Amino acid sequence: MRDEATIASCHCLHSRLDKMRFQMLRKQYHFRTIQGDLHAWDVHRLIRLSKHLTPKLVRLEDIAELDENWWYEGQENLPTPRALAAHMALVQQTDLAYPILLCADGRLMDGMHRLVKALLDDRTHIQAIRFPVTPEADYINVSADDLPYPDEEVSKDVMDQHVHIRPLAACDYPAAGRIYFCAVHEGTRNAYSYEQRLAWAGETIDLEQWQTRIEALTGFVAEVGGEPIGFITIDRTGYVDLAFVLPSATGKGIGRVLLDAAEQWAKANGAARLTTEASLIARPFFEKSGWLLLEEEDVLRNGVNLTRYKMQKDLVRDVGTSA
């Protein structure tokens, strides 16, 4: 049950992150020839259909398309240096926090630039969503030139999108699980090995476990256009258990605003200090926010050693002035 302190904490933060820009996908299609017929799938529709499916880690060596001709079919579509440069520019821009999409047979439907980026990063695994049943094609035997490409760049920069901070709800467990999974496997890869991240977050998202976990927690969610991009949990002692933001949304002040919401809630509920166990990646963020390092510790997760830091921040309660 959410109390008045939770609601007040979230209301005062809505204006902190107005007018942030989030880049969206350009219009694109996935093509496949099946029994002599050209099938085309709208990638935007595939992404919408995959929204509620659970990603898991797959081995790059199991993606057959990495050893096939993917981009250069036809006599006029040649792998010239200019064409290669155009694809490499897209590889540099792509975000590995978003899973690739596979059909029911395990064939790639979206994400080749992400796969190439993973190869260049010497990764062995990548996040993937596999459809249990392959969606029906949007078009059959329609040439690429005749397909609709509205605005070509579909809302490339979404202006005036408010970042909304609201109380964490029990129904947020799928989003919380995905944010956690992406933040650990993508956001911490420069600090923790693949084995450590696998021990920490697992190979896939356990939705039943997340449903049980979120039901017992209080916290806040950051969302854009109704889509959660980060969350934080806090209890009445001031303990911050979970604080994660999608890697694609880091560096935009979202973690700072979520932490502010948790701090205000803790103050309103009488906590004297905030405490947490921060990862190697999170430690600098907390230090910049006024937290103190208490000690370094090593913990075992599924038999694998992980380093983290006990941290604390004393709270200064607001003092009213008398007339």
C-alpha cells in the first residue's frame, strides 16, 4: 500500500527531466523468401509483439546468419567501402541493451547491427527474444521499393517527452526484471566478467521470482511515454536494495532523480540514513550523490565471487522555522 509520503515524493520530481530526447527506430522491414515468395515483416510491429516476451542470452556461434550474406543480395547491391561504412556507422550507434529478435525456428528477424557490434566487442553471448510462433508476414510479394516508409526517420527525436516518476506497483515486475537483466548484463560488463554477470542476473528473467519480489517492495519507477526505463526500491530503515536504469537511458540524470525520490520518501518516514551495497559500476554514482564508502566486501552468488561496497548517507531532516 502506497502512502502520502510516497505520492508527495514523486509529484515534486516531474519537472526535473522534462524535454529529454530518446531516439527511435527508422522504418525498416525484415525480408525472407519462403517457397519462392518474398515475405516482409514490419520490424516496428515485431518489436511491439515481442514487448511482453522474456529475453535470454544466446551464444553468438548459434546465430547462423553471422556466416551468411545478409546485406548484399542482388547484382546492384555490392559491398563497396561506402556501403560498408554506412553499416558500420549503424553498428556504432546501436544499443546492445535491446535484444535481437528470432523467429520460432531461431532465424534472425531483427538485430544484425547489434550482432556485429557484439562480435567487435569480443562477446560470446547476446540478449535475444525468440517468438514461440513466428508472426505472419505483413506483406507477400511486395518489392522493397513499394513498401510504405512513413517519414523514413520515425520520430527520430521525440521532443517534450516527460520523464514521469511514480510509485513502484506490483504489476511492474516484468519491467523491473527486464531493466535489472539489461543493466547487469550490459551496464556492468566493463567491471564484471560474463561468468560473474551470469551468476548475478542469470541467463534469463525469472518472472515468477520477480513477481514475488516486487510485491514486497516499496520504491519508484521512471518512465517515458508509459515505458519504464529505471526503478529504485527503499524500505523504512533507508535501505536501498535495488537501483537500476536501462543502459540506453544512463547519463541522462534518471538515476539521480530516482535516488532523490527514495531519499525524500525515507526522510518522510523517519529514516536517519540511507544504506546500500553498491556494485563496482554504481559506487561512483553514489559517491557523487554524497554517499560515503564504509567497506569493500566480496560475496558469493551461485558460487561466483562478486565485489561490492557497503555505502551510507546520513540524512538531514528539514527543519521548519518559527514565526
